[in-house]
Amino acid sequence: MEHDEEQMSKIQEALLKKALGYNCDEIIEEYVIDEEGNEKLSKRKVTKKYISPDIPAAKVFLENYAEQNSKYENMTDEQLEEERLRLLKLLNNGDEDGN
């Protein structure tokens, strides 16, 4: 279960990154074959690129965020307290496992 939560967290981070836009390096390498038949790097070009925000990713992220928020908005104080205790228990169990 913790593994699934970790994967979901990574997916959410990737989705947010795509929704907001990000910088990255594009690396192009050219190789030549020397007289002994070995590949040798002849040219390496690193270009900094900005990947602009992706509107569909932003829409998916915002819809997911709204779903999560509405889940808690409709809870009573008692339900919120139960959820808080459940989450604290999950956090404590993760600490005991060395995570």
C-alpha cells in the first residue's frame, strides 16, 4: 500500500511539473568510428530548453485537487479527527519501517 502511495505521489509531482512548465537540458552527442573500429565521441551539444506549461495536465491536476479538497469539505469534525488519526498512524508506521 505504501508503494502505491509513493507511486501516486510521483505521478502527482510529474503532473504538476508538466502543468507548470519546467527547464531541462537536451543533450546531443555525435560519435565517429576510429581506425580501430571503436566509437569515439566527436561532438557533444547541450541545449537548455524550457518546456511550456501543458493545459490538459493543468486541468487534470486541478480537477484532482478539487476532488481531494471536496472530500474533506463535507466531513464532520469527528470524521476529520478520524482521518487525522489515520494519517498519523500511517506516518508513524512508515517511520518504524525505516522509511
